[in-house]
Amino acid sequence: MSDTFHTPTAVDPRLLEVLVCPVTRGKLTYDREQQELVSRGAKLAFPIRDGVPIMLTEEARALD
């Protein structure tokens, strides 16, 4: 049985256009290296797991 599923290496740009920070409702930027969506306004980074953005504040990493 072959592996037909592939983990995406990037987030679909159309998805980035509609996603907003759940705290500030502001724009998010994609950090490809860290696989996170970053909200500069909320100073939070939301993880992307298996190509799915996890937009829960409990899962977000605080930025310095």
C-alpha cells in the first residue's frame, strides 16, 4: 500500500487571505520556517500542524 497523503509544505495563499487573528481580528503572516501564523498585534504565533492552522489561543506561542 503506497502513501498517497503528503504533508503540505506551505499554507494555501487563499486561506491566508481569509484567516484573521482570533484575538485582534487582524492580519496574520505566515512563518514558513517555524510553520506558524503570526499575529503581530496579539504577539502570538499559531501553530500549523499537518497543514492545518490551529487558531486556538491556548495553543499559540507568545512572542517576545
